[in-house]
Amino acid sequence: MSLNTDHIRLIFGLKLKQIRQERNLSLSDLSQKSGLSMSYINEIEKGKKYPKTDKISALAEALGIEYDTLVSLKLSKKLEPISQLLNSNFLTEIPFDFFGIDPANLLEMLSDAPTKLSAFINTVIKIGRSYSMSVEQFYFAVLRSYQEMHDNNFPELEEQAANFLTQFKLSEDQQIDEFLLGNLLSDRYGISINYFDEEDHPTIANIRSVYIPKTKTLMINKRISSDQRAFTLGRELGFLYMNLKERPMTSSWIEVNSFEEVFNNFKASYFAGAILIRREKLVSRLRSFFELEKFSAKAFQEMISGFQATPETLLHRISNVLPDFFGIDNVFFLRFEAPVGSKTYSLTKEMHLSKQHDPQESKNENYCRRWISLKILDDLSAVQWNKKYTQPLIDVQISDYIDAKNKYFVISVARPLNILEQTNVSVTLGFQIDQKLRDTVKFLNDPAIVSLQVNQTCEKCGLFDCKERVAAPTILQKRRHRHEMIKAINNLK
């Protein structure tokens, strides 16, 4: 479908319909006045057909307007947001097909209820501006929704990873590490691998990797860990093996050119996790771990060490296998960063397979300090004052979300973020506690696991005796005041 052509047809149809209705003419009336059939005029108004010159003249004469006015692409104020939408990249870049939407149907909806839909579009645009949401952020939000819709489990990507392992004769017992992956890239795909640091390239010292297509060179930062190098190499193999042409050239997003880049990067990353952490091996280890009567940080650390992967990759991989192999799909994932010794926490990634709203990103509010995700960052900072600490910290908690009325078993891992000096990162996986989880995870009743009431943010929290509170419950107070006003008005006689 050519959107430029559709744009012109739809603009003409919208104008024709608007002018006809302003003159209180029915389709039948306009048909009689212009000599054109009702069905033909209806097709024009829906943006499906564009009339020839003689028919435009007949319509203009029937409506009592100039020919040039009717063919002009300028819309009235009421319909201007639709013009903005059509002139943007919205219809070409948003992956409507992911959600079962045909862009042609969207155009038809525009023609059926232009004024109401125009107001809705204008509202969406204003909301985006109010929250300073860039196109890139919108792309990542769409991707996150796509992951959540599919429980972050994608059989077609699992199959690609399995085919790759079979093709290159990598047995189930064979350790997939950075050396094996590097050799595959060099020998099978002709990729040169170079390593750099801040002395070589100070401007890109905080980027893990850069790919240079012209010379088929993969540049890898010397400061990243062996596990991160393995993921970087695995991701590069994902792009090549799955023939993903439209892709980012850097590990960190410097610029985003299209949603296709974002989606292909996700697929290559999923592929990397799937070959580094074999599904069958992970499921077997998870079953043994869940059978423990008491939670063991040592056992979880051994699981991390058993794969050439970062804690973040492992937690994501766990979320991949939970729905199919354990029947558990009510989970969330959070990733926080914080400078060493700082109470400034940045939520850099989130995913909610449970379809719940808590916990979630909150602008200009203070996250609940009882979250294990934040506490473990403080604990790591405290250890780092005394010595250089390179091993990850692991901690767990039962989080009772007061407002959401949900309980989660939450496991969090914190470590230094070696690509950024004096910065720590925590990754967290939360499992909603229900009967299925209780039947599967034996150590949930371990009395050593701390249980705490938590909330979304201090500004929304009603726990007034909370020692960890860092801000007044201003939003909660406003809500309660509004509720009291409504109650008082309803009681008026």
C-alpha cells in the first residue's frame, strides 16, 4: 500500500464528507446534484477512490465551492491532527501487524469518524509531549508490549537457536563461551574482532561494541567482562545467522532509525541468550533449585556461574522458560542503575508478564526504598567502601504490594557495571505468589526470607510509619481529599 497515494485520497475524501455534512446533504442528495452514484461517492469519502477532473468539477459545483478548494490538501482545524498523522512516519514505522491491525483499516476508521478520531490522535500527541516521549521510547514501549503479549517466549527464535547449534555440531554438553563464538565469527563469517579502550577511542569508551560493516569488523571494549563479551559475540552471530540486515551498529542505542532495527536487535539478543543458556540445561537446574527447602544464594550463584552469561541474561532466560516448563507467567523484570554510594536510582529496563501495573516506572516520584532492587544496590555500595567487590550480591524478599494487593517472591542480583566506572546495576525477577508458585518453589516457606509491605512510590504510599520513607505521600493525600469532596457532595440534600 502506497501511503502517499492513500494520503491524498483520504484527505480528499475527508474534505468531501465534511463539506457535504456542513451543507446538510445526504449521500443521496449529493448523488442527485452531481450526477454521480451514491456508491461511488461513498468510495471517494472512504479514501478508496480519487475522482477524475470532470467528476471533481461536478462535485464542486454540486457543493457550491471552487474546484481548487476541494482539491487542496489543507484540512480544517478540526481535522488538522489527522493531516499531521499522515505526514508523519506513524503509519509506516509502527508495526501494526504485530497487533493484528491492517494500516488500511486504520485509514478507513479515520474516514468513518474523522472528528472524534482526530481529537483522540491530538490527545495522544499531547500526552507524548507532556511525558517527553521520543519516537525511540515509543518503539521500545511497543517492543516491551510485544514481549509481554507473548510471555517473552518465542518458539521461532528458540528453533533458530537450536538449528544453529545443530548446524555447527555444538553438543548439549559443550560449553558455549567467548572463544568458541569468536572463532565461529572469524572462521565461518569472516568477521575481524578488534579490542579497544578509552586510550584508543575515548569518545566511545562507554560503549560495549561497535560493528563496522564496510570492513566486517567487530570492535569490543576491553573493559567488559568475559560474560558480556560472550553475549556480544552471540548477538553478532544472531544477526548473521538469521540474516537480519536492518540492525544497530552499536551495543548502546546512539540513534534509532526504525522499529525494524529495535525488533531485530531484540531477536539477535534473544538468540544470544538461547545459545549461551541451553533451554534443557536451564530447566533441569531450575527444577533442582526450586526443590530446595531453603533458599540458597550459593546455589543461585552456582547457576549463574554454570553458564557463560551475565545475571541479566540469566534472569531474562529464566523468564523465557517459565511459562512452558513450569506454568508460571506472572513475573516482572526490573533493571536499576545507581552511582556508587548514591541514592539516585534509574530504572533502565522493565517488563511485566503478569500484566500488572506495579511495580512500574514513575516519573518525578521516589521509588519505594523497601524494594530489594534498591536495597541491594545500597548493600553493594556499603561493601565497596571497604574493598573492591567484583562478585555479584544476591538477595531475596517477599514483597507485599499494598495497593495492588499482590505478593511476589523477588530475587535480585547486584554487581559493578564495569563499562561505567563507579556505577552499580541490579537486575530483579519477581514471581507473583499463587498456588502454582507455592507448589513449584519449595523454599517459599523459608522463614529466613524477609517479608515486607511495599508500595509503588513514597508519594502514593499510606504507610506513614515507614522508616524508609523519603518523601511525603502527596499524591495519596490529593486522592483522599478528592474522595472526601465527592463523598461530601453526594451527601448534600
